[in-house]
Amino acid sequence: MLQDHIISVTVENKFGVLARIAGLFSSRGYNIKSLSVAETEDPTCSRMTIVVNADEKILEQIKKQLNKLIDTIKVQEFTNTSYLDRELMLIKVNTDPKKRTDLFQIVEVLNGKIINMTRKSITIEITAASDILENVIKMLQPFGIIETVRTGKIAISRDAVD
């Protein structure tokens, strides 16, 4: 059965590594649902958070192939473990001066931040789990969404409670 899997890959922070990993997925016909990459606390390493929709067999193939790459330091799959994940979204909506108060209240309830405001639009920043961001989009549709930009998931393992 297909489901979303979150894979964290720590790699050497070198030219071409992202292209090799993307090539690994594309050459086998696997689609990357979301991808986030950044340097870690160690500037010689980067961390990729990859979300892929796959069954268990394909997931195992992906992990094996990732581990074979020379630049790969560590591969961790979060889906069946305890983890925390977030995604950042910037969303620009139309603003009718008569509805701004309603929009401000929604942003406050959602722990969002207004990062830009003009006479015609308001841009909101919100960080949350992906399913919450989907609900935010539904809540803001009546205002008229102009544009959305999302980072894709990032995830980190949850420490065991002592």
C-alpha cells in the first residue's frame, strides 16, 4: 500500500550531491513529493528531508540505493518512529479593507505572522504540520488566495522521555 514516508539523509556537503540523489530517484521512476536541503550544525554535512509516496518494497529499495551513494553518511526513515515535523508556508491573500479584521483574527488563532501588507494583499507566514497548512489554505480561500509557497517537510527524531 502506498503511503508517505519521510526519509532523512545526511550527506557530505559537496557540489553535485543533490543532483546525484535526485538522479537516483528519477532514474528509477520514483517521485519526490517534497525535498528540503540545508547545511547542518557541521558545515561539511547537509541534511536532506525527502518525502516520498511508496510502498514498503519501494521504500526499502530507496534506502538501499541511498546508502550505496558514496556521499551518504546516514539514512533514517521516520514514518514508523516518533518524530516531529514542520513545514513553512508563505501565503498571499487578497484583502478587502472590510474583511481585514477577520483575516487578522484567523492569523492570530493560527499562530501565524503577517510579514507584508499592502492595500491589495496580505502575506502571512505560518509554520505547522502539513495537514494544518492544508486546513489554513481552506480557511483562507474565501479571502482569495493569490499565491502560496511551501518549504516541504522537515523532520527530526523525538527523544525518548527519561
